[in-house]
Amino acid sequence: TDDGFTGDSLINTFSSTKSLTAIAMAKLVEMGLLDYRAKIADYWPEFGGKGKSQITVGQLMRHEAGLPFLEKSVLKKNLMKENIKNNEIGEIIENQKQIVRNDGEARQYHSITRGWVANEIFRRLHPERITIGQFIRRELSEEIGADVFIGLNEGE
């Protein structure tokens, strides 16, 4: 069938974005703006509620933050770039409690939440207040010609 899918079609890469997120966060470390040992609440005070005040950036990046999923559904409108910048995802995360397993362990795969929390830290610390998606587009997609994106613009 001719469904329009070609070798140049954009596809969702799911967990591959974790590497891209790690690159963006490492850039903040290189710039002296982020320390993996610091508490997320040091950079984003509202994050610290609901038992999350002691979670470090490093724990988030290692999937040890106790945030493997969100208890509140995220709507498609929340994911629009302008709404992310207006803290819609941030507010959902701020109101999320830390989730630990029955054995008291916080380490669980943060399939989606790791990127959202990292993005909230990133956009608060980056001097231009850009999202990780905007950083990846500028520094990888445009700078070196990599066809990789986190979020798309209208018409893409």
C-alpha cells in the first residue's frame, strides 16, 4: 500500500530521547549551571513538595527519583511548546508525590517522567529559558544536520 511512509519519514524514537536529554543536561553542567548532586528543588523550589524535596538531579537521571509515572493524566494541549513554557507540565509534576516500591526502593524506570522533569529543570536554568527540544533542534538538528527532534513545529 502507498501510505506515504518513506525512509525520510519522521518516527517516534521513545527512549532514544533519554540520550538526547542527557546531552542537554550535560551542557548545563559544562556551563556551570547544573550539578548532578544538587537537589532538584534547589533549582525548582515548587518541585520539592509532596515528599520530593531531597531528590537530586543525579537520582532523576539514574531513574531513582521515585517518579516512574504521573498520577494525573497529561492532555495533548499540555504538551504544546507554549503550554510547557507556561508550566502546565511543571504544575502536574509539582503536585505529584514520590512513589516508592513496596520494598522502599525508589529506583524504577522513568519512561516518560524523566524527560519531563529534566526539561523543567533545563528550561529554568538555561540562560535563554529554552526547552530541551529547542536546544536539541538548534545544537544538533541545525548545527550538525542531524534529523532528530524533541517536539515538532507546526507543519512538520
